[in-house]
Amino acid sequence: MSAAPPPAFDPALTLEGRHVRLEPLTRAHRAALARIAFEPDLWRWTLTRLHTPQDLDAWLDTALAWRDAGTAIPFATIERSSGRVIGSSRFANIDRQNRRLEIGWTWLGREYHRKAFNTEAKLLMLGHAFERMEMIRVEFRVVESNARSRTAVARLGAHQEGILRHHQIAPDGRLLDWVYYSILREEWPEVRAGLEAKLAAYAPV
């Protein structure tokens, strides 16, 4: 008999730490996201392109469609101290039968970079994936040319697995090479300790 799949995910899930709250993404977040989304440097090395209000609408439509299909849980990232929306992230490509998912589609407004927000958000998401959703594998993928994001994923403690060359054609015609990373359930305690140490080293925000 095959193992039963883990508990169904909760699209109304909220994750909260000291610095950030990850709450269910809705259309009500659109105006707040629009105030920080249209910074060209955010999207220079990514597949996502949010340059216009129409781009933001399409991005939001996709996130909510995936949620409704049961394959993603998109979040708005909130700065707890101010209540401001500062970005977004999501669980995606959720495969309950094989107990794996992907964390990605993560971005923060420029002024929130190099602070505790992303580290704590990843700690919350990974903890929920392994400890509540009973995942055995969490994946990350980054466009090969996006050196900044590749460094950030490696700093989480994820292992690089390989590069899928010319795996996708971007809307602008570029051929994308994806670098895949993973964290396994048995690696999570060490990764968690590393993230907790990094989080403790940040100055208060």
C-alpha cells in the first residue's frame, strides 16, 4: 500500500514571525503592491516582468488561478511593525502525492532588501512545508544568469542539483537555463539552525 498523501494545504494559510507576516494574497493587495513593484532593477535578471499595471494584473491573475487550481499558495509579505505590504512569495507546483513543492516567485520592494524579512519568510515557509505539510522535498529554481538570486538560495542551505539548458522560452524570446536546488526533509534541521543564526545576526528592523 502506498503512503497516504499529506494533509491538504490551506489556501487561507497565514504564517507570522517577528518581522514579517505572510498572509493570503488577494486582489485587495494590488494597490499596495503597485507602490513598490515597478522598479526595473527588481526584474532585470528574472523571468517575471512587472513594469506596468497590466503586468501586475496578469501576475496576480496567474497567482490566484494557481491557488484556485490547488497547485499554489501565494502570499503577500507584510512588514509586521508597520503593516505595510513589502512584497510576495508563494508555495507552487505542489505535488501532494510525492510530497514536494517549490518555493519561489519571491520579491520584495528595493528598500526591504538585505534585511531580516526574506530570511524570516523562508524560515517560516520551510518550517511549514516540512513540519506541517509533511513534505520530503522543497525545490527552488533560478534563471542561470540571476547571480544574486542564486547566491541567496545557496545561502539558505539548498543544494544545487543541476542546470536544465534552454528549458523555457521567455516572453521576450530568450532561451532560459534553469538552475535547480533542493532541501530534503532530513536536511531541514541543519538548514533551520543556519537560518535561525542568520536571522539573529540581523540588526532590528
